Amino acid sequence: MKVLHLGLFAACLSLTAAAAPGEETLESLEAKLKPKWKEIKSLSATVVMSTTMPGVSMKMEGPYEFMMKDGKQCFRMETKMQQSFGDQKMEMTGLYVCDGDVMYMLTENMGQKSCMKMKPDASQMQSPAAENMFESLRQQMDMSVAPDEKVDGKDAYVIQGKPKTQASMPGVTLTKVYFDQKTGMMLKTVGLGADGSTVSEMTYKDVKLNPAISADRFKFEAPEGVPVMDMTGQ
């Protein structure tokens, strides 16, 4: 589950660009958000993701849960996905469960189930309130601070950036990331194309911070008769 995506501002400031007095910088914004992130030990939300490109569209939605347990990041996400390729449409369901060490991915497409066990990468494990959020974002794009906006009525800090590689963000020339000014949590990411149109979007809705979540939610057992392909050794 990659925490980012996304185009169209005349120029992005570099990380070392000078700021006028009183203006927010990446460093000052990170200093405001980090203490808030440390307060979030668990969360639940509904995640909505969409992608639109010529001839292809995708929408995925489902419940998401995150919890820090024994210093490890655990998460669970259930998804229903609809994809369109021209006149062809396809529906798929998915379950992603990570216990902090390994991640299981169970998918079902046209009645066929498949399951994989793998080592999650940092972006998959990262919560929308991860303390290393800016470090991860810097690896993906050249960032700058954009004017504040509102997301579902909430005041939000905004950063924007050009992706460093197109391989991970096809068609995206600018990414915008929105953070709740009150809680620090990432509310939304938007990927824009060269013409300013929205290519991809991910939004967290119905957010609950620090809810009680059972550790059993991050345990996985494959359905009977479904073999698990172990990819952890690769």
C-alpha cells in the first residue's frame, strides 16, 4: 500500500530554498507535525483510492487499521476494487495483513483465490501518521510547502513535489499531500498530470485515532484449500 502519488505548478522550491520571514518551511512544518504523530499509536479509517488514465480507471475502497505493537508497525486492510480497461470491467477483493514482520496478501478474482506471504517494504508499512513520513516523501519526490487548504472542512497543511522517477507514478508530474493541522495525520494525497487533471487520489475517511484494536486483527490464517506462496526468501 504506497503512501504517495503525483502535476502542475510552475516551479517547486528545493529543500534548501530560502524562505521569507514568517513563511512555513519543510523543516518548520515537520517540527509541528512530528510531536502529533508520536501521539498516534493506533488508528482506523476507510481508505478510498482511485486512478484515471487514458483507457484505464481503477477505484478501490475498504477499511484500514493500524497499530504499533512492541515497536512494530502492524496493519490490516480489506479492499474491493473495480477496474475498467476500455469496455472491459473487472472486480477484485483483497485482504492485506501485516504483523510487523511479514505481510500476507489474499486476493480473489473471478472466484479464484490466491495468497502470498512477503516481506513488506517501508512504504507498505507506513501509516498516515508515521514519524518518518517526511523522510519517505523526500526519497520519492522533491518537495516544497504549498498554501494551506481545507479537506472535508478540516484545515490542512499542504506539501507538493515532483516525483523523482516516473516508474512509480505513471502519468504524474506533481504530488500534493495534505496533513490535518489539528491531529497531524495525512488526510489525502493527489497526483496531477501535466494538464492539471487528477491522475490518482487517496483519501482517509471516518478516521478514529487511538482506538482499541485487538492484536488478533493482525494475525492471518489462509482459507482452507488456498496455498500460500512464500516470497519472503526472494
